[in-house]
Amino acid sequence: MLIQSKELLHLSVETQAGYFLGKVSGFDIDVDTHTIANYYVRAMTPVNILHGTLYEQFIISQRMVISITKEKMVVEDSVVRDKKE
């Protein structure tokens, strides 16, 4: 199956456990292998900072991706660390 870049951008991303991480905001392409190396996922919940709003961003290696469909991307649970750390 092929997914066009316009479909990949803004695709919902969640962990195996169903935790919603955000949406794909970009990706890196390895020009030697012609494959995607990393996905950039922007969290939808803003973090307030002193002079504005910042959105948390995850960088997810292609090795951590379990599946991609036209509806969502599922990644390993280890992408999200325990918030107690």
C-alpha cells in the first residue's frame, strides 16, 4: 500500500496501548535507502511558556512504528515515558 505525503502529514499517531500522541508534522528521508528515517509528531496539547505557547514534539524512528494505515500510525509503547520520571 502507498500513502501520499499529504495523507501522511497530519495522520493521527497512537501507541500500542491506544494513547494518542498527536499528528505527524514532518519526516526525514534517508536519501541512500529512499526510506523514511524519522517521523515528527506534534502533540495537540499546548504547553504554556512565558511568552507564548509551545507544542511538544516527538521524534519517532521508523523502527518504532508498528503499523501505518490511512487512518492512523501505531508506535511502540516505549515512545512515551512514565511521567513520574
